[in-house]
Amino acid sequence: MLSLFKNIKGDKVIWIVVILLSLVSLLSVYSSTGALAQKEMKGHTEYYLLKQALFILFGFVLIYAVHLIKYTYFAKISSLLLFISIILLVITLFSAPTNEAARWISIPLIDMTFQTSDLAKLSLIMYTAKILTKKQSEIKNFKTGFLPIMIPIIVVCGLILYANFSTAAILFSICWVMMFVAGVNRKYLFSMIGIALVFLMLFFIVLHSLPPQKQGRIATWQNRIESFINPETKDTYQVDQAKIAIATGGIWGKFPGNSSQRNFLPSAYSDYIYAIIIEEDGLIGAVIIILFYLIILFRSVRIVVKEPGSFGTFLVVGISFSLVFQALLNMGVAVDLLPVTGQTLPFISKGGTSTLFSSIAVGIILSVSEEVENKINENANENN
């Protein structure tokens, strides 16, 4: 298979893993959208298969295009992207809610919505990587090193928080890890956690003081946490159906296309698609999916180790942790280890902007890996 990639740049293993995840996505989305097709498309399940295939195809076009761009270019456009993201997040706050949450902006003329937090997440990671690189000599200084990094993180995560707590928490954690890797004073890092917790408490207090119709998602968050802690006191239909899917999957599963819980499990094609994968592919398939994401993380860490302290290092750390952390959260929810978060499974769940932004993220990782390999080869040739 490696011979197929001889003309493609970047880490070949990551290419292969993303292709395999995309194949799993086609099978899983096709299998899990049966009930949705009956409801919205008069039973034409091929509609969602074709739509997902088109998103995946366009995703690979993005991966290929982005991985040809020198990664340092993303430092130049990060400030502009962050500015645009903040504007879009503000607009989203005042947009009409979808599924009780104001997370999306509808794109006219096409059947697609745009989740602004996806752009904000990627642009903030780029911007944080750039500032961490520029401030390396001042990274221990609170005023000139720490504050310029912390303020944009608090602003963006705060704007996302109202409608999407899990994404805000993930993004904050990713930026914190990037700062830790960059060598920011640990005293400041832990104070940053304290500031975030105080901000979160004030946020909840303010929301509770508002009329119920203006409290946003706070009731949903509370219900999810209470359902997770005390399932006997709440409606746990979704979690119960996921558990049935997992329990009936066994070691080898029912084989692709034979899921029965896809007809009963809400969001079987997005938030809970991992439960359907376990039902159809068993414990073996579940472990393989986990390994795919861990391979992406491992290959990304190899890139970081080869060129520590650079913009590419911080960029790969942020992006790879973003993809893998989101995947682990999704799988943790599906097997009832974590309360519901609403996070999709990267490259597998049915979706548009999530797939496309994940593709851009992988393209950036591949761009960095190509530059790192070129530098290593150049140094080796000089030494010879």
C-alpha cells in the first residue's frame, strides 16, 4: 500500500490511518442512517451514503491541498482567522438555535450548516502556536509572555461556552497542554485553571439569575450530569440503547449492516456511532478504532520530538491532541464512561464541517511532517 503514496508528501502512516477511518465511516454511516432515511428520505439510505462519500472525497482534496502548503504560512494567517472566528462566534450567539443550541450558521443555497466553533478551534490553536513561538524568550514572564497567550484563549472559549460547554472545555485543555509543552511557568498555568474555574462559576451564577428562556444550555448540562451520576432518577433511554448495542456486539460483533440498535438509538450516526461500530464489529473493531487514533497521536509525537520548540511543534501538539482528545471523549460517552458531550467521532461520524475541518487539521500535520523530514534529510546529506 505504501507504493501508492510515493508521490504524496507527509507521514504515510497518517495517510493510511485516515483512509481506513474514512472507509469505516462509509460503512458505519450507511448502516446507522436507516431510521433517518425512513423518516426524511422515504427509505433512500443511499442519499446519506453518497452525501458522506462526497464530504470524505472533498476532505481528501483538502488534506492534499493543505499538506502542500508550507506550514509556516498558517502563522501568518492565524491572527486574521482568529479575528474572523470571534466575529462569527458573536453572530452565532444571536442566531436561531438548532437542536436547542446556537452553534451553527446556515449556508445559503446548499443543504449544510457551518459550526463556527470548528473554525475557532483551529484558528486559536494556530494563533497560540504562533505566540508561543514568538514569546519563547519571554515565556516565563507574566506580563509579556503569559498574558498575550491567555487573553485570546479566555475570549474564544468564553464565546463558545454559552452554547457548547464540551468544545470550550476541550479547546481550553488543548491550549493549556500547548503552553505546558512550551515551558510556560507552571505557577501561571495552574493559576490559569483557577481563573477559568472562577469564570465558570460566575458564568453559571449569571445564567441562573436570568429568566428560564435565556438560560441557554444550562438545564441540558445539568440534566446530563445528573443522568450520568444518578441514572435511576433520570431518563437514560439513549444511554440504555447504546449499552444494548455494545452488549450484543460481543467479541466479533454482528458484522457490518446487521445492527438492530440503529433503529432505536438516537444520534446513532453521529454522537453514538461508536456504539454501532461495537455492535457490528465487536470488541475487536472497537479496539482497532482506538488504535487508529493512538497511531495518529504517536506519529504526531514523533514529529514533535524531531523538531522541538518550533511553530510546527506547537501546531502539531495542539491539532493532534484536539483530534485524539475529541475521539476519546466521543468513545467514552458511547460506552457510558463520561456524560453526554455532543462531540462527534473525527473522520467517522456523519457530518459536514466536522469532517472538513478535521481534514484541514490532518493536512497541517502532514505539512509539518514533510518539512521536518526534509530538514533531517538535508542535515544527513550535509554530514555525509
